[in-house]
Amino acid sequence: MAPRALQYTVLDFEGILAELTTNAAGEPSLAGLDLSEGSPDRRWFVAVATVGAKLTYYQNRGINEAFIHRARLRQSVIDHARGLAYELASPTPPTVTVSLAIPSQSDTVPIAAGTEVYTEDGTVVYTTDAAVTFAPGQTSRTVACTEGRAQTQSFVGDAAGAWPSGQRVTLTETPFVRASEAVTVGGVTWSRVNNFLSSTSASQHYVVERDADERATVVFGDGVNGKRPAEGATLTVTYRTTLGTAGRVRRGTLRRLRGSFTTAAGLPVEVSATNAGDSSGGTDREALEHARYAAPDSLRATDRTVSREDFELHAVEVPGVARALCHTRREDSTLGHLQHRLYVVPTAGGSPDATRLDAVHTYVTETKPCMAGLEVSVVSAVYVAQSVAVTIYCRAGVDAAALQTAAQAALAALWTPGARDEEGYYVLRFGYPVPRSRMFDACQSLAGVTRVEVTSPASDPSFTVAQFAALASAPAVTVVQETT
């Protein structure tokens, strides 16, 4: 009988080695092989299985990275999203108000915009947003500052043959702040576009691409779609970098200024700085978990509310709304022919107030208008409360109080309305309860747990299509330490 072909996408190292051994045992010409541990024949089989396992890994990785909802590499998600005309959000800088102080002077003292103010260790830098001038006798001023540095880089226009598809210049400093750049070619400011589809050979346009390291590359046209910079022209790019949320500082931590300062007459002046309050704002770059579903959703959501899915997509665009379910006459026979009912779940759960319901109604009927004559009612979701009680058994020596707190948090997280899994799908769905198996898994995965008993609910309840799961009260968690 002919040996079976190896299935690299489903076998691991042990499986491949076992398959090779089985095939060898069934092949008369290989009857003399010595497959005992440490033998040369065994080592050869192990080497083949090792290579096969690596092929398995790379094949599976390739399959995963081929789909945006399965991709795990940031660059793969960026490439998929770019094909959907979606750009992942970059980090944004926090801001703070800084107080500047000088000794009393009889002359004006100018402080230029862009002056760096930084922490004692120099790890976090802010720059002033505007120029500040101390009038004669004035000793203190405040100025708004933004975290990060302003960067400037210059390049030279290359020959057309060097870049047939358009010159590309990569900026060295990271993380790049999206849309913070200004690009000039030969002293003339060019404009950023998303792509060159509408650009002519005379269009002074450029495109910015960001990679997985938040490094930006400025791409110019090829002379047909988008103008090509002239050979030898000076290309200047100014832009900002930021630490995102890591750049937030507490009050009193920005105390140093970079540079020397003088009066208008040129006399040196000592300038001190401090921030009376904490900085605010700032975000980190967009998480892959968010991009995996936001990129496809960007194609589904239009400027008008037409289909039933449009009502749901647009409703969650309203601040404070986590989930929405739209029913038409097809889903609910009690509705009239031109009636829609939109069930809404707030971000924090519970019943939405009248203001939020009105905001959703306005958004789906006026901001992104629906069909004229359609009657849309926006109501609270129909909640079904679930009571949860579990008993957790853990090893001796485990901190029972800490385990109880962790278990309560893990269980409560199962009822977060807007939570999504790693592939971007909602964890909670209309018409489905939180199953007991998920409660068990949430507790069993905690460190030190040996077994878990879910005592309430005794079984999974049945939900109607419009009902949404809610937690009746804080989960009751009993921790029992095993003595042996």
C-alpha cells in the first residue's frame, strides 16, 4: 500500500514523526531501518519531522495572515485595511498648560513657539504651541504645550528611472502622528491625498503610508497619476512624533526648558517652568482588535440609513451606544409595513436615558437620513438578568481573597456590552444568554484554580430574538482552598 501524504496544515512535530514511522513500517524496502532512540535513522526522521513542523507553522501562519479577521501581524492588518481604504489610527499626543517664570526685567523677553519643555530625566518632551512674550516687568506667563517633538527632514528629488512608480522617502523618527506633516517640494507646499486615482500629471499630491512600527513613508506620483518631483529638487517634510498615552505627565513634572533665552536687547535671562496640573488627552495607536472589524465596517456604513444593518451600524456611532438591534416587519410581525424598531444598549449597560434615545433617532433619521415616511422608534434593549454563583477550588497557599476578586472581575467582563473576541466578533449577542461553559472557562483559566463549579444558573436560559443578557448583581464567588 502506498504511504499516505503528509498533511502539513494539520500535523505538528509529533504527528509528522508518527506518520513517518507508520509509513516506514509499512514499506518492505525500509524493513531494515533502526528507529530506536538515538539511532542515525531515527535522527534522520526527527530532522524531517522538524522541517515538516516548520512548514506546518508557516503554512498555517500564511493562511491566518491572508484574512483580516485572522491576521495577527500588524503589518498584515495594515495591508488588508489599506485595500479597504481604511487607515489605522496613529497615536495622538496629550496636552498640558505650562507656567513660565522669569526674574523681573525692564525689557521684553520673547520665548519662541516650539520651545521644548521636558521632565527632569528628559524622557518626556513637550513643545510650546505658540510664541510667548514677557512684557517689561512681567514675571509669569502660561502657554499651551503638546507632547512630542517637531521633526524636519530634507531629501533630494531623484531621477525618474530610480523610482518608476513614484519616489518614496521614509521618515526616520517614530511614532509618527498622522496628518501632522507638511510637505514642500522646491519651496512649494504639496497636498496629501488618500490615493492617486484622481491625480493628474500636474497634481502636486503625495500619499503617506505607515508601517507596523508607526514609521511613515511619503510617496509621490509617477508623473502620470500625480506629479513627479523634479530631479534635484529639495523635498522637505516637517512632522510630529509622540509617545501617546505614555507621554502623559503628572503635575509639577515639566521643569526644564531647552535652549538659552535673552531679552530683546540680548541680555541673558533664566526661565523656569512648571505644570500646575496633569496633562490630558493623548491616545495610543489603534489596536488590531479594533481594526479587524472597523476596517470592514467602514465599507458597510454609508452616508444614508437604508438597510436594517445600516440602522444598527449607525446607531453605535452615537457616543455612549455599545450595541443596537433593528427589527422590521420581517423580524416582528407586530410592526407595520413602514415601521422600524431600534433596540439600544448603552456602553455602560442598563436602560438608555431619553436624551440618548433622541440622539440615536436624530442620527439615523436626519444626520444619516433614512427613507422618507419611515417610522422609526428607538427603545431600550429588552434585558434578561442572569444571576451568577460559582465555587472555585484552588491549591493550598493561593491568596483566596485575590482569587475571589479576580474571578468576580473575569465573570463580570462576560457581560460587557461592547466586548469583542480576538477576531472582532461581539461576545454578547441579542437573543443569546451567557452560557455556563463560558463562566466555567473564565474561572478555570485563573492561576491556582484546580476546579470550578457553576451553581447558578443551573442551566442555560432561553432567550427570544430581541433579548439581551445582563448581570443581575455582582457574581457570587466562593473560594475553597484544598488542603492536600
